[in-house]
Amino acid sequence: MEAEPVVTQPNEAPQNARFWPHGWWRLMEIRIGIFPLPVYILAAALLAVLISIHKLANEISLVIVLFAFCGFTLAEIGKRIPLIRAIGAAAIFATFVPSALVYYKLLPEQVVKVTADFTKATNFLYLFIACIIVGSILGMDRHVLIKGFLKIFVPLAAGSIAAGAVGTLVGTALGLGTSHTFFYIVVPIMAGGVGEGAIPLSIGYSEILHQDQGLLFATVLPPVMLGSLTAIILSGTLNYLGKRYPAYTGEGRLQPGEHDELDANQKEITGHVDVDHIAAAGVTALTLYVVGIMCHRLFGLPAPVAMLFIAVLLKLTQAVSPPLQEGAFVVYKFFSTAVTYPLLFAIGVSLTPWDKLIAAFNLPTIITIVATVATLMAVGALVGTWMKMYPIDTAIVTACHSGQGGTGDVAILTAANRMTLMPFAQIATRIGGAVTVTVVLLVLARMQ
């Protein structure tokens, strides 16, 4: 009598299978971030050897492995710590732990140099933002896109005014002084980050007050950093609350009834999108960013904002074919899945000075910053609810107004697991920050 054959599923190894190849395949399906476990171990060994023999070169292939290894390692640690893992610990660890390691000289000097040189030379933060913005916009419902863009200004403006008032009152009550609290703590938080916020703000203060710009920049930078950290933690907390109370969140959508045209592709894309369309979408995103750079050179409009509006125009006029939209969505998913944590690691090493962050660690300043950011988000959520928007998602977008520019947007939306909100986050950060800086400098000039 013949034995019955062992029936297995296509991806399932038989129970009596030997280690090779089925056992090995099981190991390859264990992931540290995006790394298969054996590849992760190999990458760790190779990087350790290269660092020990001082041969860590500023070469793109090597740098990608370095950033991915460090970024996903820190993110996985954050994801496994009880309690705080639910409030964005992965993004916090990937961004701020490297910053502390650099400050305390616990990260090898070669790693610091290669990371800083590559990040500053390539400016690949904007490659990430370009692909995220274009992919998420092209994946939106065209009929509700414009409504979302127009609506978000109302909770953003209301939240900003309330945050300015509450933050100033709290700082004054804690003995920081009304003028100091408003101009050097509250305003920098909502100025739009470092490059577009703290630097032009300090230059404006310097010209109006006739003080040293370097000292003023050192004064306004810590609130920018700590405000961004506060927004990350609160956004991660809102993501956790959204899981428990799903009626208050659209999980990346601002309005009830809003849906993505590419919902079918969001579940899982397994080769149904033509590679040519993926490549075409990628080069389209980059070309739109180049157009944004041209707009910045000619009109002074920030490149990401110009690119955002052009992408919206293309979407609304149906200038992009459905297959190309699907390709753009794949590009978006790839960057949000594979590039976010490596990018946060690079940002932490090269663009997040730990000493500036801890400079704000005194109780009155911390309370003032938390009160400012919490008010911004709470009022945004309340006004969003009144306008029939999802309060949690609206609060997360308004939180980006207190973020560290584009880097803060990435960290905040990563902690909240809502990278699809990047276009609205850019509105809050870039336009909201520019309006804040302009209005405050005009007010300060009239006061002199």
C-alpha cells in the first residue's frame, strides 16, 4: 500500500523538510525592518569590519546599507519597548538616539562623517518628500482633494492663534516674561523648522533689534527642536487613541466619505503595476521637484510647496493617466516603507544637534512648549470636528506646524502612521511657517 503524499501550501515547507532550503527560507522571511535576518547579520558584520579597518567610504551603495541598518535597528528597538512603542517610539529612537550618540561621541567618527557628508551633499530629504507628496496626491480622490486643501487652513489658523495666546500666557505665568515667551519660544515653534523658520526668524530679529544673529539663532533653535519632539509624541499618542476609538480618525484621511482612487492597490501590490509606469512616476516626481526649484529661484516660493501645488493641478485636471497614478502610488509605498527610518537616522546624525535640544530642558520652558503644541493640536481637532473633518487626523496635520520643517513632518507622520497626510503637512509647515515669520517680524518692526 502506497503512502499518501505530503500536501503542502505553495509557500509552506513540509514538516519533515531539511534545513536547506526550506529552513533557510524561513530564516529569510524573518525581518529586522526590511532586512531578512541573515542579510541583517551579514550587514552588521561587514559594517563592523569596515569601521574597524577605517574603510567606511562615502559611496552610495555602502551608505544605503549603513543608513538602513542603523535606522531600522533603532526603529525595531523603539517598537519593542512597552508603553512608549504605541506613541511613536520607533520614530523618536531613529531620530533622537543618533543625535545623542553623536553628542556623547558614542557613534564612530567615520559613521558620523560619512552620514553628515552624504546627507548634506545629496539633500536626499527632498527626494523623499518629492516622492511622498506626488505619490500621495495622485492617490487621492480628485473630487475631495481641493476641499481638503481649502478646509485645512481653518483649523490651522485657529489652532495657531490659540496656541500663540495660551503659550504666551503659560510662559508669562511661569516667570519667563511675556516678550521672551512669545518671540523666543512660542513663535519659533510655529516658524516652520530650522532652514525656513529659525534662520530667517533670527536674521529678522537681528536686523530689527541690532543684535548678533548667531546668538539669536542659538536662542530660538531649542524650542524648534523640543516643539517638534512634543509633536511627535502627541501624534503617536493620537495614533494609539485612534486605534481604540476609530470613529474619530480617518486613518490618513481628513474627511468622512473620502476615499483613495487607488484603494485596491493599497492592500497589496504584487507586480500588477507595470515597471515602466513605476519608473515614469518616479521621474515625474523628481521633475516636478525641479520645477519647484525653478519657482523658488524665480519667485521665492519654497520648492516643496510649488511642487505640491503643481501635483494638485495635475491631479485636478486629470493630466496624469490612471496607470501612471498607480505607478506613483507604488513609488510612495516604497519610500514610506523602505526609506523613512534610514532617513530619520541620517537626520538625527547630521541635522539634529543634541546640545540645542537639551538646552531647552528646564521645567518652565518645557511646560510652555508642551502647552503651545497641545493647544495647537487640540484647537485644530475641535475646529476640524466642527467642519466635519476627522479630529485626530486634523490634529496631526496641525501638529506639523510645530515640527522641525520637512524633517519634522517625516518624523511626526511616521509616529502617527499617516504618511498619506504629507501634502497637508507641507501646507501646515511651509505656508503656516512663512505666514508666522512674516507677521511676527512685521509686528516686531512696528514695536521698535
